[in-house]
Amino acid sequence: MSPARRRRRPHGASGPQGPAAAAAPAARPIPLPEWKWRTFPVFFAFALGGFLGLYMGLWASLNDTAFLLASVTWAVLLGAGFSRLSTRWIVSRRWARAQRRKS
């Protein structure tokens, strides 16, 4: 069942918040901060990524096991990065709330 279909309520049902909450306009997404590309962390990530890519390419060319290990390692790290980006995007759209940090 699609999310839009799941959210529909029978005509006239107001839910626990009352009829005023059902008539409220949809919230707009929270804008993400502007990204500054010309900063040291961006340069360092680019330089480190290039070096590691070259080094892993040389190491992985040795045999098939090394290639498999290098591929799995970088796939996991890439997945973690995509997870972070998609989580920020979902929170910015207010589809989910950010959790409070436990201190």
C-alpha cells in the first residue's frame, strides 16, 4: 500500500488532534545550509580519496581476493555516505523527526 493511500482517512474523521489539525497546511521543507566547497575538509577528502583510490587500485590488481576485499570495503563506506545524505534529505523534508542526542 502506498504512503499516500495509507494516510487517507474516511470522510469526516478528524483524528486525535481534532478538525483544526486536519485543515492545517502542509509544512515546507527545512532548507539545508549552503555548502562551502572551497574549504580544507573538502580538499582533504578529495586528496585522501584520490590517494586511497590509487593505492587500493594497485593493491587490488595483485589478486582476486584483494580486489574483492577492497570492493566490499569501499562499497560499505559508500553506503554509509549515501545513508547519511538520504537521512538528512528525509529530515529536511520533515518526513521523519531528528532524534535528540543522548548526553
